[in-house]
Amino acid sequence: MKTMTKQVNFKEYTKFVDAVTSDESRDFIAFSDRIVSLDEKSANIERLLTGAVGINSEGGEIMEIVKKQKEQDRGRLPLLKNY
């Protein structure tokens, strides 16, 4: 098995992330201002955020099943047990 020997330069990585991340994602005031702006345009942002978090959570649960199936011999996937 080949092992990786390259080390991550976290200072350089942090600079990169800061360069590609929006102000709204890095700064609470900018985020808050954006939420207010969307609200003034009748965007239902609280429903959008709730839905996005919910979909992501469900996706994580399904991914956990797939991961366990890949890493351990568990027979058929529970979601497929009736097929």
C-alpha cells in the first residue's frame, strides 16, 4: 500500500479558503444583513435553511448505511431487504 508523505500547509490553505469564501460565510454581520435583504424580498429563508439542513441530515444517514455496508459484511443493504 502506498502511503502519502505530503504535509498540508495550513497557513496557505487558510489563505486559499479565505480568498474563495464570501463575506456572508465569514462574517456574522454580513450574513445577518444578507438574511434581512432576502427577507425584504419575501424570500422564505427560514424554510429554505430548514429544508437544506434536513436534506443534508437525511443524506448523511444514508451515507452512513453505505459506509457500513462497504466496510463490514452486513449482507444486503437494509433499504433493499425487500427486493
